[in-house]
Amino acid sequence: MISHTGIIKEVLECFMMVKDICKSLWCYRGKKRCETKFLPAAEGTSCGHGMWCRQGECVKFGDDGPVPIQGGWSDWTQWSDCSRTCGGGIRIRERQCNRPLPQYGGLHCTGNDKVYKMCNVQLESHPIGCDWIVGSNATNDNCGVCNGDNTSCKLIQGEYSQQPQLNTYFPVAIIPKSARSIKIAEKAISSNYIAVRDIFGKYTLNGNHKVAWPGEYTLGGAKFRYNRPYNVPETLESEGPLQEDIVVEVLKGICVWHIF
């Protein structure tokens, strides 16, 4: 039997002691409440920077730490239909760096995630511009405008330095629809996590106190690359454009679930 005093002590430690997940895994349920089944986190669970759970203790990796897993490419998709029925077009196929996902500081896949080939044309070795014309050298500017001069958009940047309370989500910025060249990054390694939701409150990255693996995610209708190595600051980047507004938040806390 567990006394009332013992339960209070465990709940307080849920908020204050990061190492305790190796002995008893707690989950934050809202309204300043944590719950547990008094079972430890799985053997090998990360319990801090450079540390993991071993036999109920939070210890440094040491010589027996997890080996970095290098990212591996998936199979290529089928070639798309030709972009033009005549006069020279292109076909596209894609792949993702998820077989396996890079883990424990492993490197992301090298090489292109998209390849192109010409179709409905007899010529070869001709460039394809952003205007989708074979032989064109047209490129997008920083605003995403083909052959643009970077004057059709405005650069907005800032730094967030406040420290929210433990086990809470704290709004940092709203990034509007059509935004491009997005980069969100920590300045140093921390116990915080980047979280993203829509303006209606639905989380699409690191919501509900569950931390996702690094990889590619579609957020606000745009592809983002989420990097969370154990030894460098966390980043979230996208070329855009966003199809809808997104809200960027900071999840500060130690009582989180890691998605396996």
C-alpha cells in the first residue's frame, strides 16, 4: 500500500527529478497532475543529454552507449507522369530518409531526395528551370518567385529567451500562410522541444507531451525537416510555402513520452 504522503512525494518528483523515469515513468495529464503505473521506462530510454536508463538508473552512455544509427534511404517512388505531352517535359520520383531514421546522433542521408528525367523529347543533358522549360536556367529567388529579384517578400527574424514553466507548452510565434525559407533553431542544447500546432490547437509535432523522432513532417501543408541529435541543438526547417498559419511553441519539461 502507498500512503497519501508517498503519492504526493512521487508527484512532486515527477516535475522535479528527470532521473526518476528510470525507476517510475510518470505522464503529465494536465491540471498540474501526473499519473503513473509505477513501471520504469524501457531499458535504454534517454533520460538526459548523453544519458540513458540502465537497470533502473540514469547513467552516462559510457563505452556501452547506443551506437549512432545512420539514416538510410527508402525505395524510390514510381516516376510521375510527364509534365508535358509534347515539346519536352520532365518526370519526377522521390525517396525519404526513413529506412532507418537517423538516431543517436547518426547522420542524415546524403544525396538527393528527388530526381528528374526528361520525357517526350529526344534531346539530352539540358537543364530544366523553375519555369519547367527544358533548356531554361531560370531559378527561384528567396521569395519563391521564378526569376524574381528578392523584393517581393520581407525577412522576419527574432529570438526567444524566456523560460516557461516545467511540463508546459509556451507559444513563441505564429508563422503566417505563404511563409518561405523557415528555420527554427535552439542556440544551445537544452531539455526543451520545438512543438507545432495549428491555430485551432491541434498539434502536428511534439504535441500531447509526446516527442517525435527526427525526420520529415508535413506541417501547415509544407514539408519540414526536424533534426534532434543528442549532441547538437534542435532545428526545424522548411523551404515552404506554408498553406496555412502555424503556431510554434516551446515544450519545456521532463515528463514526456518518446515515440518509438
